[in-house]
Amino acid sequence: MYAVVKVKEKILSSNSPCAACKFLRRKCTQECVFAPYFPPDQPQKFANVHKVYGASNVSKLLNDLPATQREDAVNSLAYEADARLRDPVYGCVGLISILQRRLKQVQTDLDNAKRELANYIGPSAVLPILHQGRFWGCPELGLSERLSISSNSGPGTF
Amino acid sequence: MASSSSYNSPCAACKFLRRKCMPGCIFAPYFPPEEPQKFANVHKIFGASNVTKLLNDILPHQREDAVNSLAYEAEARVRDPVYGCVGAITFLQRQVDRLQKELDAANADLIRYACNEIPSGLPHMSSIQPITPPQRSIDHYPNRRIGDIDGGGGGGGFYQSPPSFPYPYANHHQWNPSGSGGNLGGGGGGQGNM
């Protein structure tokens, strides 16, 4: 993966400036941190990321990561930036809220379906499944329970 | 809405930026001095000037939600610099997929029992007499539109498993806006390496 990154970097900077350097109107050097991830044929990707995060913030973030993780980082930043530009109030957090509600709904439906099944095959067959752990949030982030968004116009608490 | 009187003490943003917190400071209502980490994270990920521009571009009654969602994203990114919030989205999508499959299987079983294809195994049922299922709305769960988003205007349609996380550029898929409860993603084939 690292070798692929280095090859990409060399090819891109030797032919034409990357989308970032084109946007920033600067020379695209061999060491350009953006070049492997912002090809010149995707100008909007960098434009969005720059508008939401700023080039220097992205540069610092990438420099703090090993090269093997930078592509995923850039793609997730691009996704979030795109989401934020489409929905300036909630960004991709709106999607998290929707997914949490959907998860809760599916869990409720599943519980109900299994209760119905218990009428046919007996309660002991479904009890272990009914008591499977459930959560609506993201325990590894530990964020969802703490944040509440006013219900003026948004997706509600999550 | 938290408010910080600049007469009393500067807001968390102006404290961080080491500047005078003026009346009308755009940050003051949303970054109270007792939550310094909130602004510190937002500043680290987005930068003060980007946040200012964003807040100036939206209506005042939406700014609190915007700041809170920015703070949420910033904290997620600080905790997970590679995936940020997107890690949570992928995780939730997988959970929804998993539970939906279980629900589909349970519904299929319910239909089979209701149609008398599988013996119920209940001791009082005769093997000669047809099994009469309890009088209930057996179609309730199979026909339920799981995909409908409550409170949203999407209208849904029959639930479809959301695609795996779509990177808009790596796979050239368009992400549809979700703020009003629209569809998730533009199709399958997203990167599965999360």
C-alpha cells in the first residue's frame, strides 16, 4: 500500500499538478502531501475539503498519520465535507441520527416479530435472541448519548 | 442556548484565541467558557475562520444545531483521525443490515407458521387437525415499511439495505442529502475496508 502511494505520488507530480496545488496555485512538488489523494481530474474533491477544513488543517492531519492510512482519511474527510456542504446545519451527523432511529425501529420490529414467533415455537427458543445487547449509538466513540440537538428543525436527539 | 456575557467573561473561543470577546461575538452564544474543549476541538479540525463563515451563512436559529454538529464531528475526528464520524456511519449501517436480515428471517418464519407449513410443536395441537394460528394481524411485520423514516419526508418505500459506505469520489457515487430523511447513498460498491 505504501509502495502504491509512493508510485502514485511520483507519477502525478511529474505530469501535472494535483488538484490541491492547482486550486492553491502553487507548484506541485515531489513531496506534495496532497498529490496522491487529490488527482487533477477530481477538482471538486479538494475544493470541498478546502472549503470545510482548510488546506493547512488537512495537511497537518495527514502529516500526523502513517502513509498507509492517509487515503482512507482523505476519503472520509471528503465525504464529510461533501455532506456538510449539502447540509450546512447537520452535515453527516444528520445521517448518523437517521441511522440511529432506523436501528431502533428495526430492533423494535425484530423484538415484536420474535415475540410473535414465541407463540408458535415457544418462548425459550427466542428468549436468548430477545436479550441480545442493543444500542443505538456508537460505543467506541462514546458520543451519541451526550449530544442533544434542539428539535427546532433537525433530526432530533441522538 | 448558552450565552456568555462578554461583560463578565470571554467565551471559550475568545479565550482560546486570546482576544477581546466583543458584544455580538458570533461564537459567544455557542461556546460557553465552561466548555473550553468544545471550541478547542472545533478549532483544531475546522479552524475558527471556516466556522465563522459557516455560521454567517446559516440562519441564527439554526446556528446552535450547526455548532453542536460541528463539535460532534470534530470530537469524532480527534478520537479517530482516520475515519472520524464516517466510522460511526459505517458501524451503524452494518448494525442496521444485520438486524434487518434477522427481521427478514423472523418474518419469513412467521409467514410459514401462519400458513401452516411448519408444525408448531405445541403439545395440544393435533397432527390431524389443521393448526389454526391465533387471530392476529400476521401481515403486520412482513408488510411493515421498515425503510420509512419517521418524521421525515422521504416516504420511503420498501426497505432496502443501505449500501455499504459510499465514498463519493473513490467510487463515483453521489451521496444524497440526509437532512430531510432522504435515501442513503447512491448505490452499493463502496469501499469495504472500514
